[in-house]
Amino acid sequence: MTPPIVIAWGMPSGGELIIVFVIILLLFGAKRLPELARSLGQAKKEFQKATREASDEITKLADNDKPANPNNKTDVHPQ
């Protein structure tokens, strides 16, 4: 019995990119392509901004959790 054929999905080559572009052109039309590209660019920009803000917030929270002076052993709540 022969093993099944496995199709590896990788990055598309030049010919595949042209076929994908033609299909997108047929689906959306030439007038909508610039609008589509612009909205994809804006979505990418917003995603990067949100990722950066989340990373900054995590860094800020991690910095706030660290004690200001680890050698200072004063008791905050004396008993």
C-alpha cells in the first residue's frame, strides 16, 4: 500500500500569485481594488498599533510589579 500524497501549503510562487490576483480582480473589479488595498493597509496599521499598545501595557505592568528598592526591607504593614 502506498502512503497518501501530502500537499504542503507554502508561500505561493509567481504564477500562483498572478492567478490569485486575476481571481481577486474578477471578484472585486478594477474600481474596488484600490479601496480594498487601502482598507487592508489601514487594518494592518490598526493591528500593529493595538499590538504595540498591548506590549507597552504589559511592560508597564511588569515594571510596576517590581519593588523600587529590593534592599529596602521596611515593613509596609506593621503588626
